[in-house]
Amino acid sequence: MTRLEHISLLKDTITSAKKIAIFWHNNIDWDALWSCLALWWVCEDLWKEVSYYTPSLPWSSFSFLPQTKKFKTTFDYHPHYDCIIICDTANPLQLLERFWVWHEDYFKDNTVFVIDHHWSNTRYWTHNIVDDSASSACEIIAEILLEMNSDWITPQIATYLFLWLSTDTWHFIYDKDSQRTFWIAKILLSKWAEKKLIVDSLYRSSSYKSIKFLWNLLERIQKQDWLIRSWYRKQEIIEHDIDKEKADSVLWVMTRVKHSWVFALIKIHDHEEKPFLKCSFRSKWEINASLLAEQFWGWWHKAASWCKQYISKDREASLQDFVSAVQNHLKDNS
């Protein structure tokens, strides 16, 4: 089936459906959140019964959106859903593990659509609307809604989709931002997206405590050959009552450094029964950060990727071992 045929079938399925479930991946990010909430509101406006599920709840940065209080982390397999939509999810085993591993047959017995922009997407369903040239899942969903019925994009839905413009493109600084992206931004603003709400809630509401914490992370920055890195422990953000999203924003500050290789923010979870670290990689220009994530069994875009590694109880030694492995990989591929 062609893209247009998939979209036409999705429109017919949503229109005729009574019960719809919307999924997105674990470690929820902004693109997944905004795209799914936009779809939820479309379906609600069409008087559908909608449930939306995520393996992990969003951080408090998103609390200005009342709909985030309706998230569910336990999927109800008993009702029959007329349509299941999976957003921003490249691989079901990697990103929907809690729902997928024990209930794969349930999904196979339902009408499922995948909407995604990851080039690593495995096209794991019959109805895949996947476009790896898009900057985000929200970009694809905005185009789908415009092709289905532009009147479905209300001011609320336009606001959710425009939130992606303020996050996934980081104010249009990425090379991938194109005429296509700016055209959608223009359409959403014409649909009365609430830009001021977005700016005030996300960029003019940081606490003094969170700014001080970011300063500590900036003081930890080290530059070693091909890598600029910083780190924090999960226990630190708990003790300081800092939102993970606020802590991770230091990565965007780091990427302002004139540096041609890779940036890394390492998050250490050493209070877990089985300690591990997570790392977010970013790159600029032609450097492919996805190769790093692939090396460490993570998930990826070309300029933004992530991985998780189990570590020993010796935090310092584990951190140094991981950094050395990253450095060696960069050196071997320079």
C-alpha cells in the first residue's frame, strides 16, 4: 500500500471506530508526548472512547497540560479496540516491551497503525506510515491530519503539534529543519496554536534551584579529543527535587560549544539493585551519533541517540570505562 492509501485507511478506521488505544515508547520524550496528545484530542473531538498508554509517566515539566493526568501505564487487554495507533516507536521489543512481550498475539488480532520518523524503524506492522525524512513524528501527524481533514486541527491540537516545534527542532536550529517544517509551523499558527503558553511554560518557568543544578553540571564538563561530556547521578536530581527534563537540558547548552564531534550526557543509576547508566549523545554536521548507540545497543537518530549500560558498584571506574569505550569507538571511526 502507498502512504496515501495507509492514510485513507487510517481515516476510515478512526471515523468508524468506537474504542481507540494510543501507544508510545518507554522513556517518553517530547515528540512522543505531543504527537500522541494531538491524536488523542482529534479522536475525543470525534466522540471516540480513547485510552492512551505509556510504559513510563512523563516528568513534571509537562504538568501544565491537564491531559497528562490521564496517562495509564497498565494496558487493559480485555476490551476490543477497533484501532491501535503506535507513535514515534521504531521497534516494539525495544520500546513497548512491557506491553508486547507477553501479549504479542493481542496486537496481531487488532487493527494497528505505526506512525514514526526513525530511520531505524523495522516496519513491524502491516500499516506503517514511516517517513525518516521528517524531523519528528509530530510533523508526520500534522501532515496526516491536513490530508485527512484540516478542520480536525483545532487550536488545542495545533498547540500540541506546535509544542514539537519548540522542542524537537530546538527553535529551528537543526540542519534537518526544512521548508516542510516551516510550512507546517505556519499552518499551525494560522490554526491558533498557543505559542505564548508554550514559551511561558517551558522556557520562562525554571526554578532558581534548577538553574543552580545546571550550573553544577556545566562545571563538570570535560573535553577529551572527540568527546565533550558531563554527568549526574539520578539520586542527585531526587535530592534536589529537579525534573529530569530540566537536568537533561544541560545537553542543549553543551551543544553550543564549537565542536565538530560528539557531546554526551551520562546519567548514573547506581542506587538500583542492578546499577546502570544511560547516555544521551548529540552530534553536529556530518557526524553520525547513531553509530555510537548501535555500538552500545541503544536507539537512535543520526544526530541524537541514546544507550543504556549495566555497570559495577564502583561508579567512578564504570564511568571511566564507559567514556574510554566511547573514545575508542570515536577514534577508530575518525
